[in-house]
Amino acid sequence: IAAMWTALLIVHGLLAVALLGAITHQACSACLPARKPATNFQERFRAVGGGGYVDAIIVLYILTFVLGAIIYPEYRVSIRVVVEQMEAWAENGAFELKEHFAAVGMAMLPAYRHFWRQPSADYTRARNAVTAMLALIVWWNFLTGHIINNIRGFGA
């Protein structure tokens, strides 16, 4: 059964990596648009059409969230106890924030989709703000998950 939890954690991590790449690419293109013509890697990275990432980001976020929710009870029973016994309070607290941030990000998805689906320049600031917040949530959750896994991973 430990192999099953490990497999689920790996799939969760792979989804998270895909989400991290997509939201980072989109956030850079929205918040730091490239000058034209894009001549180097950094400018080409930022020159993509961010609107093309919306559906993929939403699907990846939901899948990552749901898989994390499936894995969560095993974390709560097997790993959190060990992290508390190690008195890793900051790391445990960071993971607690991860849970809340994930829920906030899920609640932001309808607004995120709305602002990206409206071509109006009136929504540029709101679109950039929502995208940047979602990117920060994804980065926080990704890094926090890795830290906890490095402290005490599944099957260890």
C-alpha cells in the first residue's frame, strides 16, 4: 500500500510541475510583457499569448487539488505526526498555510477565468493581479510540499 501512496504522490508532483510551468509562463507574459521584437530567450518566454494557458491551468489546478485531497489523509496520519515529533513547527505551519492557500486558489479560479476570457483592456490590472496571486500560491504550495516531503516522505 505504501507503493500506491508513493505513486499518487509522484503523479501529484508531476501535475504540480506542469501547473507551475504553465502559470509561471503566463504570469511572466501578463505582468512583464516583452518588447517587440522578442530577440532573446527571456523576451520570447514573456512574449507568449497568456490567454492560451487558461483552460490548461484551470484543469491542472483542479486535478492537482483533488489528488492532493486524496493524499491528504495519509499525510495527516503518517507524516504530520513525525514532523510534529521532530518539532519542525515552521515547516508544519508552512504546510498548514499551503492547505489554506490551495483553497483560496481554487476559489479564485472563476475570477481568473473571467478576467482572461474578457479581451477588454479594462481588465488588464485585475487579470494581472489574479494571475500573479495564483502564481504565488502555486509556487508556495509547490515548494512547501517538497520541503515536507524531504523531511519525511511517503514510504520512509
